[in-house]
Amino acid sequence: MHLFKKTRVVFKDNRVIEGLVLKCDLHMNTVVTKSIEYRLNKHSQKWEKRLIGLCIIRGNSIATISLI
């Protein structure tokens, strides 16, 4: 059984982070490792990919969290 699940976090501003969730609390503050950020470039209208690694996400900026 895998302890950490690959997850997609969608922000209220339409950015997306995919990675492994390490921890989540009652306020939905989330710690994600091995994370990759995807965001839409306003000028070219293309998705940009950026490697982040470990990130801490504040719960009030999250729109959805889903397993992938």
C-alpha cells in the first residue's frame, strides 16, 4: 500500500500543482512534495510547466483537490 498518493491541486486562480501530498490539516493547508506547477500564460495562451519540489499551499487558495 502506498502512503502518499499522486494528487492534483487546482487553485482559485486556475493554476494547477501535481505532486505527492505529505500532510493536510483541518483548514486544508497542504504540503506537497515532488510538485510540478502548470499555469496558463496570459500572452501566448499556452500552459507553462515549472518544477517546484516541496511546497506549502495555504488552504484558502485551493479550489479543488483530486487524486490522479
